[in-house]
Amino acid sequence: MSTDPAPETGSGTPAGAAAPGRVAVIVPAAGKGERLGPGAPKALRELGGLPLLVHAVRTLVAARSVDLVVVAAPPDPQGVAEVQRLLADLPGDTRVVAGGTSRQESVALALAALPADCDVVLVHDAARALTPVEVIGAVVAAVRGGAGAVIPVLPVTDTVKAVDGDLVTATVDRSTLRAVQTPQGFTRDILAKAHAAADPAAPATDDAGLVEALGLPVRTVPGHAEAFKITTPFDLVLAEAVLRRRR
């Protein structure tokens, strides 16, 4: 299977073949993001005058491989209304549902709200607000190409140590390590099975981890340096620099 980003073109469905279902992207945006400091939920923190969520969704709807974006908002009525307001002027099919108390619950709630004709589902972090559209296309193409679960990754460039308290116990071989990004893509049935089998008391840090727990394979495609997660105040500074360069 090729890992090159797929061109954002039509489906090319052969004559007489059943048309593929639609591609939906779930964006969990209910988290507080306390490492960014007190204030609004992380997805609603501003970057270049716009919330991270708006940057992320704007890129998703610009991807021709994406048909629908569903955002899991903070679960209170005010949070849902605020996210609806922020997305009201964006093009494309965007919808808002109330999220849960955890990322895992928010994804499950949004997954349950998807229309029946969505057979490929991506899950994307709003905090990865600058993810290039080419990464989205590559993930969708890999799922369409037969992979049940796909994640974008980057090689780990730092030396990694295993520690016990403040003592180093080993140097980890980084040649087999990868840093994981989003969007992560799945066939709908595999993602639904993974969430149905998940333990709410031991949530995974990403949806691919839930698929791994089922013993199913997870494929990789190349990620991108600009798809970094905006988690700390320093990350915001870096994101502002990337945004200025793009403009």
C-alpha cells in the first residue's frame, strides 16, 4: 500500500460498482486543556485571532475527501451553542453534538450520531489545528485502499531514555518508535467495535489504541511536522510562527 498522500480527486467509482459511503470526521472538542492554562476549553483558545477549533475544521472541510465534520462540544448547553456559533459561517457540512466527560466518551457520542451512510470515520484533535490537508487525504486513501485503521506518524528524533524515578534504566531503540498524530482513520465498523469494547475506567490516549486492544492491525502513513499538538503556551508561540509563515 502506498503511503504517498492521495490527490484530492473524485472517487473514480467504476461503472456498475456500488458507490462508496461518505467520509465523516469526528472532532472531540470538550476537553479543558489545563496545560494551556486556565480559561476557555483548549479547542476554543485563540490562534491568530481564531479558535483552534475553527482552524482545524476549516482545513477538514477544505479536504475534498471529507463529506461531513461532527464536533463534540463541551456538554453544557452554552458550550454547544458557542461551538455552533463559531462554525456557522464555515462551508461544508458541519454538525455539533454534546460531548462527554472524557475524550473517549466524546468520540463515542459523536460516532453514534453519524448518519448511516458514513462508512469511513476519521478522528481528529482540534489541538492539531495546523494539520495540512494532504495528511487528511493520505489517511482517507489508506482506509479506502483496504486498511481498517490508519494513523499518521513521524519518526522519533530525540534520544529516548527509560527511567525509574530520577534514574535512567535504559536507552530505548528509537528506530522502531513513531510519534503519532491525527487524523486517525477507520472503517466505521472497526471504530464502533473498538469503542463498544473499551473500558471507560482505563481510557486509551487515542482511538488506534482501542483498535490495538482488539488485536487488529493499525497501518501508518507519513505525518507532517506542522500537525503538532498545541498543548502548552510554547506550542501556541510555535503555531503563531507557522501561521505567519503560511500567510
